[in-house]
Amino acid sequence: MSKLTKFFKHPVMFFEDAAKNKKMKEGKPKIFVVGFSTWKTYLRMYFSEYDLIFLPKDIKKSQFNSQYRKKILSLKESCQVFIWGFKAPEYILEFLREEKVSTKFVEDGFVRSVQLGATKAPPMSLCLDSKTPYFDATRPSDLEDLLNNFDFTSKAELLDQAKEGIKLLLETGVSKYNNSQSVNIEKIYGPKTKKRILVLGQVEDDASIQYGCEKKLTNNDMVRLAVKENPDAQVIYKPHPDVMNGHRPYQSDPSDVEDVSLVLTKDIPLANSFETVDHVYTITSLGGFEALLRGIKVTTLGCPFYSGWGLTDDRQSNTRRKRTLKLEEIFAVSYLIYPSYYGIEDGRVLEFKDVVRLLAKPVKQLVDKKQASKKEVSDVVPKKPSLKNSKKVEVPAWYNPISHEFTESGLIKKPIFLYMPWIPEHGNTLISKIKNDEAYDIVPFDLVRGSEPGEYRRDILRFALNNPILYRKMVAKKLIPLKGKVSAFIFTFDWSPVMRIIVSVCKELDIRTILIPHESVFADRNKYYWCPKTHAMLPSVDLILGWGQLQKDIFIERGYPEDRFIKVGAPKFDAYKNYLPMLSREQYCQLFGLDPNRKIALFASQPLDSQFDVNKARDSQRKAVEDLFEICIKHNHQLLVRLPPSKDNILGEDLVEKLTRSEDAAIDDADCYFVNAEETIHHVDIVTSVNSTMLFEAVLAKTPSFSIKYVDFDQIWKKVGIPFATDIKSIEDQVVSIDNGSYLIPEKGFNWASDMFGVGEFDGLAASRITNQLSKLASKETVVKPIASPFAKILSNQRIDIMAIPSNLKVWSGVQKHVLEMLNARLKINSSAGLESANELSSTEAYFQWGIGNNEGKSSQRMLARALGKPIIILEDGFIRSLDIGLSGEPALSIIIDDLTSYYDATKPSRLEKLLNSNIVLNQEELHRAKSAIQQIVNARVSKYNHAPDIPLNIGKPGNYKILLLDQRFGDQSVESGLASEQSFDKMLKDAIIKHPKADIIIKQHPDAIKGGKSSYFSDEKLAFSQHVDNIFCVNYDINPYALFDIVDEVYVGTSGMGFEALLAGKKVTCYGVPFYSGWGITEDKTTVSRRDNSRSLEEIFYFSYLYLSKYYDPVSQSVCELEDLVNYIANMKGK
């Protein structure tokens, strides 16, 4: 049949063939994969010449019929189906048999990997069988047929290769799994004094037993049989490695056979376990064949592939196996001919000997490690064996550790942008629209082996959420070689940990990040661009190329810098500008089996998983589809349901079955949409959805649309003028209205949409604007600076999205009550659980710690922050803290922040010290503000704490020189970190007495000590002598500091902040420690640090400490305020 004839007589076949041919030209025949766990992405790499389509593991019959059956039939001549073991429903097996579709049953090969399969380690060998899995003894397999019929004389060298292979296995000790450390077997088995029997346990519910053994046997049954048949022998029971390592449960308890056998509880290499053994019992274990390789007698209770050929003691016969074979012949077929071998790093095909040698290296390392440690561990089972699973997280099999090819400088021809492939019909489609082959390349970030995430998205999402620390390392390993070689990393969303962690690593590596959102529609404004797991909702990228004003307003409201948001419009709307259809109405309808003469209503379904109660929303969506279908039937319309790009099964089995069987309905699924959204919207007569963007795309295409609102939400399209239905009657009203031609979108609504979702118009140039921006970045005509760090954001009053601090609710609602507002943060999370809460805190923007002292919560948070590559910002009470002291529980009204250490820490440079040590020159406005604020504080007599009475004091002799010594709380962190000590205070007192014998010495005890909080350096005991000295006066009561400053000439301090207040009051200050204000030339210093080599004025020190690094809160306005506002508040409250 010619193409022209086919076009006119069989247009469906014509277009199916065209699509199929296009796919074939693009390169790859298909393999449909059934029953595979989602971590087994290594298949993509091993079979890279094919396009692998993974069917959902729990696929229902209706879903298979509607989404896959036709596709497989259409590709029948070129495609294959892979099934893992027997993990395919009977209806799929029946379909494959009836249609004679090429099928392979896949299992791990006989030399698999270092780690156990249960750890998700990829196998280095696979067995593909066209008839049944090799372990199925109920029918012939390809392996059994080969063993029955292979002509060994046709390939004489094969048996020599088999002998060499056996020798290699025995020399290296390589087995199927190779994760166990070699041991001294005599220390475990004991001296050999009689015949030794080894019983090899298996996973008792494993398919190899179900299909390989006629009788229902347990491992314990096998142990007891071995004991019964060998009453004078030592019987040793080795449970299966998966069971022993806690990956699979015991079906029969090993402790039940402890009285008749020696039970091993620690896994040891299989090769080790065969040492000194005379006889092996197994049901169907491969270990039985490995025992044969060592010349050991083997009894099989089931029918494994190697039994029935005359080499084993068989308790289950197999009449199909009529041939006697030598050991080398079975080995040649089962190890050299039947399996395929692969390299797990690059997927290349290997030979048997290559794999054995690769696996032999870690086996040797285990032996060497054992010999080096000289530690032997008894493997005898205790009374109750411990089967705890290890908490160690393994790198998932889908991860691709290999670097991009273009990291070799010679391969870089143009500037490169990276992007993370995700949902093909969303983000990936966007990326395809913004390519510019002349100016730059957009290269997928190949985090996943073989290809795009595809159906593994949910696995990757879960892994990034639950294991953010390891995920960060995996991302960093991939990105480090790309540092300096890419222009930027492009994202279509970054609210989820799977992307946000990549953004974070990019920041660490100084790689710029760009967000081009694929979606701008929401059902709940507060949940738009929001992660329900980590609660992140503020983009963290360096630049946003966004849709329009609505998106910009939302992001700026949340704190994103306005100058980093560029409106470009929505590329997905470009196609509707002068759209030309690819198909006629008749051709389009024939694709779905619909009647072109009847109207079609499209329902664009959605996952509804991010902004709704997902179960309630999906139930209501199913009900909406059912009601819409009923109205369609009533009015002689047809229904087409377009499933979401995420491939979620949102309709449910019953509804899929109902629509699939009906001649009045069709389903278009995301596994392979027939056509794009634009083509569908062009051909249908009505577009409906809960809230999909396709409702507005229909407006652009001049196709009537309406929303079906069976759950309450903010229906954004209402502002455009798109109507909505809330029940079946109003659905019918909308359909009738459209049929009558009375549907109309008001100009006002369209104009609103033009501003909110575009650049004032929908000109079809959104993608061009993006490529223009990217071209400028690629050529470095435009340079994007990194977005501000959390610390820099706080200093400039920008919004922090999520902060973490190891503070419990009592502390947070007490003394830290106003910290969230002072830091301008949206949300606070308690991080005291540290690594255990990593999944909740992976998207946290900033980690905070109160003070530099240590406790379990702080230590845990530091471990977490370090593991996630996040800095910690130190908070301290500010210099004007509150009315009462901290011990009263009154919330702090000010804080000082530092991203290096606490401001009072002289053991290392703080941010405050660096600022004072820098060459930054304050302008006149800044200096004037500092002078004015100092004057305001001094005039208002405001201090750190402001609870004490302010009355005139009469201490000492009038006219005498007076020295004030300031006490501090004993053991205070600021004393130790300020390089002071108890001896410093002793010296302070001694100097005052000896150097000023005639002066009045006034000692002010610390307020916390006075109120009974803690002892102080000038305790009552230490000052007891002063009652017998005329010129020493102890002030052991609360008093306003300025009342003391009024009467003294000089102040001695250790590291007290009150010393700086004395400087503000114009007093001379001598420092015996190194407070933040010493070392700059305005104090007399008894202790110095060489780092402080700059001179600063009082106003400069005040500006950086009180103004630049400090934040203030006004309880009256209940908002962040300036220092001057808080001084006024304190002054007013003091007067009441």
C-alpha cells in the first residue's frame, strides 16, 4: 500500500506509522518494562540502544488496557517486553502470549555484585529468558533447553573456557554476592572431628522456591532432614544473606534448630563457608552449584537449574531433563552462554572473566582488611539473634556518578546552561522552546543513569526529601567538575528539596541559578510555589525569568528582590499566536476513535497534589468527570480526558474502565500524548478542568472553556471571565450556553490576564525574550551576581523564608518571642534534633544559634548545618535588651547578629571585629546618626537592662577620685571568650586598691547575681573584707548604670558591655579582658590581641555594633523598629 493510498483510506494507520517512523528515526526501538522496582534504572544504561518505558509496578488492568495495550500492539514488530521474574499480572502475560509479543523474563545473573540485591546495588549480570525465569522448574526455560540440546562439539574451545572460568571463581572466591568479610573458618566451625554438613538457607517466600520446589519446605525442615540423614555429622546452618542482613524477614526461626545444629548469624563469604564441608543440602540455592564446583556432594530438595543432569542427589525429579552432563558443560551454558554481563559505571557489555576480576578486587580488600585488623568475631547464633537493619543509607541505583563528557575542555564549543530534566510535558517542553543553537547549548544534568528521571521522579523526590545529606553529596560530585564551565543552571521550579538542594550546591560552587517557572496558576495563593513537606515558598535562585505581574507580585510579597525578577511572558502561550493545526478535524478524531461530526468536550485533568487535600480533590475531580460524561451523553457530545503530564492515575480503575469501553469517550495519557495541547484545544469544542492553565489556553485559541469547581478554592480564571460549574446542573447549563453561542470572555478580563500572565499582551515572543536573556548571559553581556546570603539579607532587611534554631517552644515563646520579626523571617523550625530532622530542614535558608556556648541542641544543629553545607548565624541579646533582666523571662527587644562568631568572642575574628578592622569609612550621615543616637541614649539614661531605679547616689567622700569596678556573672561565656578570667577580676581589684589607695573604689555587682540567678566574680564571699576597708564600697542592689557613671571618674571592666555604656557617658575605661570595644584606641587595655590593628572612634564602634549589626523590636507597634524608636519606648516605660 502506498503512503498516499494509506493516507486516504486508513488515515489512522497513516499517522500512527508517521509517529512511529518519527520515533524510529529519532533512534530507539522500545522496551516496555513490567514488574521492576523503580530503583532498577540501570536497565536504561545496559540497554541504551532502546527507549525503556516502565509500567507502574502496581498497574491495574484498566490502566494497562487504556494506556499501554494499543502502544505495544502498534510497536509489536519492533518492541520487546521485559518482566522481572514473575512480577507481571496474569492479564498482561495472557495478552503477550496471545499477541506473540517478544518477551523476556529477567533475573539477576549468577555472578551479581559486591553488595546484596536488597541494598539496591545494580547487578553486573542479567539472565534474559524468552520462555520463563530460569528457576521455574514447572516448564522448560531457555536455560533448560540449552542444557538439553546444546552441541558442545560445535564449539570446542567453550569447555576450555569453562574450566578456566571455574578455576578463576575458585581462586578469587567470587560468588553471586561478595559483600562479606573473609573469616578464619576453624574459629567458627571449630576443629573438624567428624563429617561436616552445610545447610544453605534461602528466602523462604522467594519465587525460586515457589516455582522450583513441589513440596512446601522451610529452612528448618531442611536442617532437620540433614540431621536425620547424618546423625553422626556436624550440621551447620547458614541463613540467606538477605535474611541475615535484615533485608528480608525469617519465615522459620533459626533458634528453633539451635539444639541440633550450629547456626551462623553473621554473614560470611560463601566460598569461606564451603571450607572443610563434605556435603551440602539446599532446596534450590545457587550455592549448591558453587559447592559442586568445589567437588562437594550436593543434595537438592527442589529442582534448581543444575539438578537432574546426573551431578546431584535429587529429591525432586524432572522428566524433561534426559541428558547427563559434566560439570564444565553446565558451567559453560549457565555462566558463559546464557547470561549477559555489564559494567555498572557505563553499561558496556563485558565478558564473564572481566566481571569476576572486577568483583575480586573488593573481595580481596575484605580479606586484607580482616587480616589487618586481626579481629575474629564468633558467628554462632546467640539465644535470640539480632536482626536490626543498618541505618546506613546507600547511594540509589538510579544515580549516575559519571561526569559529563563536555567537562573535557576540548568538547566545549559554546556556552552551556544546565537544566534538570523532570516532567517531559512541563519543564522539558519549556526547555525545548528556549534553545538557541547559535548562542548556547542547554544540556540536561544527568543525575540519573541512562536518561531522564521519567517514572523515577517520585523515587528521586522521596530520596531527596528523606536523605538530603547524601543527595547533596551526590549532586556536588556531579557539579564539581562543571564549576567554571557552565553559564548557569536553569530550573523550572525550586521549591522542592530535589531542586532546592541543587540550587544550594550551585551557590556553594559559585554557579549561577535561573528560575523559569513552568506554571503560574494556583488554587490557593498561599500554597502557590510552596513545598508541603519543608514549607519552602520563596525562590532561592539568582534570577527569575517569570510570566507576568501576578507571579512577580507573589514572589516580591514573599521577599524576593524585585530587581532580580524579569517579566518575559509564558512560552507555553506562544504557540496560540496564529496557530496552524497539524491535522484535520477528521484526522484528529480518528486518532481517538471519536466522531468528527459530534462535539467534543475536553477535560484536562490535574494531579491536585500540592494545593489541595489530595484525596478529597481527586475524588471530586473523578465525580466531575463522571458528571461531565453524563451531560455529554445527554447532549450527544463526546468526552476526551487528557491525563496529567505527571502520569498520575487520577481517574481510578473503574472510571478508566468505563471511559475506555465507551464509544463516546477517549483518554489521552502522558506516556505518549497523541498530539500537543495546542492541537487538542484547537480541535475540541469545549475545554473543562478543575483549574488547569488549559482553561486559559482555550481562551487564547478562542475555544469556549469553563471550570468545574467541586471543591472550594480561589478560582483564578474567574477574573478572566471564565465561568465555573459547581454541580451537574451547572455543568449542563454551561454546555447549553456554549452550544447556544452565548459564551463570551470580556475584554476587561482578557486585559487583566495579559498583565498578570504576560507582558501586557500575548505576542508569541515569550520564548524569544528568554533566549535573548540567556544569550546575553552566555556572552557575558549581562552578569548576574549571586543572590544575597541569609546574613546579608538580614543586614539589608530582606526576607528570610525559613529559619532554624535549636530552641524549644517555651524559650521561643518566651525570651525569643520577637526574634522571628527582628530577623524578618517567615517561618521558624526547631532544629535541636539535628541530623534526625534533616528531611524537615533541608530547605531551611538560615540556621541560627543563640550564643557560642555549647549544648546538645546546638551541637546537633551544627552537625546538620555542616552536613547540608549551611552556615550558622550567631544571635545574642542586643545592647538595649529589655526593661527587666534576661532571667525574668522578658522577651528580648533587640539582638545583635554575627555570621562568624559572637560579637564578644576575642578568640577569633567576629564580623564586628572584621568591620572595625576594615578600611570602611562611614559617611557623614552615618556618623551623625551615631552621634545623635548616643546622645539620645545618654540623655534618656537607657541601658541594656532598664528595671533598676535611677536615683542620685552619695557614695564615698565628696571630691574623692572614684573608680567603678564592674562585676560579671561567674562563668559567663563573654568572660571566657573575651580572654578574661577569675584572675582578671582579682587583678582588677588589686590594681584599684594598690594604684589608687586614696580613691573611692565602688564595686557594682552583676544584676543576675543580685537577683539570685548565678554567682558572680565579685561575690559576697570575695568582698567580705571590704567591710573593714574605708574606701571600698559594694553596690549590691539594682541601680541605673548612669547613676553610677554620674559619680565616678573611671571604670574598670573585664569584658562587660556596661564598659561601653561608660564610654558613651564620657568615662575613661580600662579593660582587663578583650571586649568588642577594646583594642581600637578608645580604652586602656590590659589584654590585647594583635589582630586589632586599626583605630576607631566611639561613634564608629557604636555604628557598627548598635546600628549595623543589631535589630530592634517595638512592643507597642508590635513590629521591627529602629534603635531610636526602642530608646523612646524604654524611656517612656521607665517613667511609668
